[in-house]
Amino acid sequence: QNSVKLNLGLQLTVLVRFLTKRFIGEYASNTNSLYRKRLSIDGRQLNLEVFDPCSQGTEARCIVEEPVDWADGFVVVYNISDRTSFINAENILQQIRETRIENCKGEVEVPVCLVGNKQDLCHARQVCEEEGRSLAQENRCLFQEVSAAESYQEISNLFTQLIREVMEHLKYRADRRCYSSSKSMAKLINNMFGKRRKSV
């Protein structure tokens, strides 16, 4: 697996900071909302694809079933100085969870990271850190507060951590499928030879 696909919800500046290492307050998004980056993690070359369904200024329901199925992981970002963005992030997390429950049929949940951006605006904070942490725990996802304006390293570490989680998740799913296929094959062979022995 040399490709990792992430789905980003809200706050495009976090993604732009990661892709370009620069902070750009007003960023004209791609028309197709798909961003690509070649990167190396733990000595492994990966193609990262990030789909941003919210870049066209739509509401929380911008994440629809197709991108949810497409993604290997999710980054849901809110603005700590904007209570409405936190509520939108909560709705997005719920939508991810509901869609995944319907589609995954008991598989291990896909990695998700909840991010509180604009930590540099602590003086105007409307969402306390504990609220974000509590929402993340409730949805069984990673959590971090960052400032895209102040620190590239924080953003880089965040994406790196999530991508590592995604790679572990993909490996687990591949191993599980392999084990399941081997088990099914063994059962088939057992049934064939078992029936043959009974008929002799």
C-alpha cells in the first residue's frame, strides 16, 4: 500500500500549511477539492491524497457517502474561537461514524483526528480544550489543538501521526483479509476431502 487517502473537513488553512509549509490566511481552493503530496514517513515513500469536501463553503453535510467510503482516514478541524465551527465538526464526526457503521460491517473503525485550530487566538476562545478532548474520546479519535498560523511542525506531526495510524489500520485490514481467505480455503479443502473420505 503506497497510497494514503485522507478526508479533510473544515479549516483548509491547516491543510495548506501542511502541503506548502507556509501559512496562507486566504487560500483559493482547488476546483475539484483534491490535493496531492508525495512524502516519506519512516523511510517509506507514500502518495498522499486529501479530499476537502468543505472547500466550496458548504455546511457540515458536505461530507457525503462517497468520500467517506473513499478515505483511509479523516481530519476534522474546527476553530477554537468559533463555537459554530465546533458544532459543525461534531456533526461531521457523527456523519462519519454513522456512515462507517453502515458500510464497514464490523471492521475496525477508520482513524480519525479531531483538530482545534487557531490556538494563537486563545484570548478569543469559545471552545475550551477539554470540550474538544471529550468529543474526541466520545468518537474514539485522536485529538490535538494547533495553530496553523504559528507552527508548521505541529501540523506536520499531526498529519504524520494520523498517517502512521492509517498505515497500521490498512495493514491490519490486509492481514485480516489474508487470514480470512486462508481460513475459507482451508475449510473448503477440509469439506472436499472430508466428503471424499466418507464416500470411500
